[in-house]
Amino acid sequence: MAMDEDALLAKVNRTIKRQRPAAVRFATLAGEFQRFIKKCAKPAKRNTTVPQAFADAVGETMAQNCKIESLVRGTLKIKVASGPYMFAMQMQLGDIIEKIQAQCPSSNIREIKLLCSK
């Protein structure tokens, strides 16, 4: 009978070990970590106003014929409709950069490259 009791006790111990919610502890720690990040860390909002600053700098009509492609290391790449819009953008590049820098200094835009959209 002692063997049967030992086997039954071992089976009960294995069952108890399997039922322990180990993942709950990890989920709790992950949830606490997420709350800590949301509470303490500030989200990066750098360059979030560049499209608006660009639209303000070029005007509504020009903004409708341009599309910002990327902003990498201070270079703003813009796709522009060909023809008079491309010419007008080339003539205003210096003013546009100054206006964007004044409105959004964290963008660090130093130059604008124009790309022809087809």
C-alpha cells in the first residue's frame, strides 16, 4: 500500500505543479513595466509638425501638388508635380526652409531636395 500512496502523492504533486500559473507572474511584470514606461518615458514627438509647417510655408495650392517623401539627417525630400509647381518650389526653397525652421526648430532641416512626381 505504501507504493500506491507514494505514486498517488507524486501524481498529485505533478498536477499541482502543472496548475501553477507561471505565465501570470510574467504577464503581471510585463504590465507593470508597460505602466512604468507610459508614466515615466516621454513619447518621441520629434518632427510631428513638419508636414503642417511645410503646408503653412508653401501655401494651400502648392501643398496640394507636393508630397513629403522623407526627412533624413536634415534633408527633406519632397515630390512635386512637374511644370510650374517645380519651378515655384525651386524659387522659394530658401524661404521655405526658414519658415519650417522657425515653426519647427527640432526638425533640424538644412536642405530640401525636390523630386519630380510623374
